[in-house]
Amino acid sequence: MPHNLQIVLVHPEIPHNTGSIGRTCLATGSTLHLVEPLGFEISDTKLKRAGLDYWQHLDCIRYKSLKQFLDSVPEEAPKVLFTKKASTTFYEHRFTTGSYLIFGCETKGLPQPILQTYPDQHFKIPLYDPRVRSLNLANAVGIAVYEAIRQMGY
């Protein structure tokens, strides 16, 4: 795909979220990066149910640790970290080809080491009702991926 988006899940915990995100990655020609530990086995039936019969076609890379992932990312690659704690919305970011869209686990978000590594690259998806703490991870990834693709004109 011309946009070459890289979708990163750091320590995902819920298999059906990861399965749905895998389906979104396949539909958009994006690569899925999974940073262990995972809260499930890749063979988990909930993961496969959400990913249906698409999982075997997915471009998916696994990392044993956050350090292994960070060491693999080219320094010049654009990185977009999604966190509800950011003050800037992702609408204010200009996505470019090869961007790494990085998401944390469902209950804790992104770990401090990655937030500290890229302190100026934190963005949030705006929530317009203060009673909502966060979006479902699979929904957040879908919103971000399609906005990135829209911005790049594909």
C-alpha cells in the first residue's frame, strides 16, 4: 500500500480487540505490530473469531519486549502516540507515509518509557462527553487509521 501505515499495539489485553484491529489492518493494507506481553494467546478463539478467516493473511510482526520494538523502529520514521493524556488532538497532526500509529493496552494505556522516548508526539482522539473515559481500542485504531489515510489522499 502506498501509505505504508504501521499499527502498533503495546501489551494488548483483549483478544477480540486485537482480532478486530487485525481485520482493519488487512482491510487498509497496514502492518500490525504486537509488543509482548500479550494478554492472550494468538491461537485464542476470541482473537480468531474477531479476525475471522483473515488472520493468516495479515502482515503481523511480534516483539518480545518494548525495547525490542523501539530498537526496530527507524529513527526517521514518523511516530504518533495515542494517549488520552495528550493535550493535542490527532486532527492537528499531519500524517505521512510510513507513520507508526502507537496504541497502549486497554486498561493502562502506553507505558511511560515509550511516552518519554517520544515526548512531542502524543495525540488524543477527542471525547465530547466527560462521562466517557476512553474509546474502545479497536474503535480508536479504526478512527486513526482512516483519518491518516484520508489525510494522505488515498
